[in-house]
Amino acid sequence: VVYNMTFAKVDESRRIVSGFATLNNLDKQKDIVSTEASIKAFKSFRGNIRELHTKIAAGRLIDYGLTSYHDVVANKVYDGIFVRAYISKGAPDTWEKVLDGTLNGFSIGGEILDAEDIIDENGNMVRVIKEYDLAELSLVDYPANQLANVTSVEKAQSYFGGILDTIDEEKELNDMASSGILKTADEVVEPVVEAVEE
């Protein structure tokens, strides 16, 4: 199973990419990955970063945390796992594809261990992923999740120094998401890839 998210930030000098790896919204595959499932999966994750779900070892997960995302279109708040990943100097092709916008998203890959079909508020059948084994996190060119749809490049900043577990950090991410362009408080960023309306 594969679920995708677009990047939120790219730090060129430190080769760091950050953004949501997963959220508990209904995605394009008609699935909802539950917050509880993602928290459990990331706790046992080895932290390996790949390119397009191949055997290309592209980097390592630096840190991650649970935070919220405000979908201004639907006026709903979702919970998600926000990650920071280091792209290896041994993967120069992968890094160049990140910088030029070819690889513009994250995608979680693994095995579903427990799921349940439910009827959503619109009367549609959807699948809720209740438990999964996270095998790898990939850099991808076609993210499936429609919420995190802005890619940006930043100068070197001190990012979220660890797990995102403070109110201030969550507020900052909510503010960034609500503004339409993700940015830090200290630096306005220029988008590399424009948001695309579905």
C-alpha cells in the first residue's frame, strides 16, 4: 500500500526536506489512514528514505511529530505526521530531482495489518486503515494526498528542533497551512511548484 504527500519545505544547504508524510483525511484512493495507526507505525519505523518506492537508498528520517493541518477549502482540521528527512550526498540524482520539483512529495509504503470499511458523511464507502507496518518513506513525483500541495525552497533556518509537540509549533504549522504558502516566521519562501487545483 502506498500513500503520498507533497513536501512543505526544502533546505538546500542542509539537504533537508520536510512536510506531512500522512494525514487522517480522505485521500484520492478513498482511504483514511488513522492517526493512531500512523503514530504506532512511525514509532517502529527504521527511518529509511527511498526514491519512488524503488531500492534506491536516498536518505534518512531525522525526526517527526504529530501536528494539525487546517484545510481552508473544506474548513476542517486534520491530524498528521510531519517529517524532516536528510537526503544523502550519495544520492545526488535524487537531490537534484527534489530541487527542480520533479520529486515533490512524500509517500508512505508498507503493509496494511488492519482496516475497516465504513460509510462516510456523504454516504460513500471508504476504507479506514487502523494499523499498518511502515516499510519505507519515499520521495515521489505524484503525491496522492490533496491537502499538502505547496512545494517551497528555504534558506537555512533552524527548523523544528525535535518532535513537534509544543503548542507554538503546532500553531506555526496551522498558520503556514492557512496562508496558502508554508513558511517560517523568519523567512518568506518562494514556491517552486505552484499549487494545482483538482
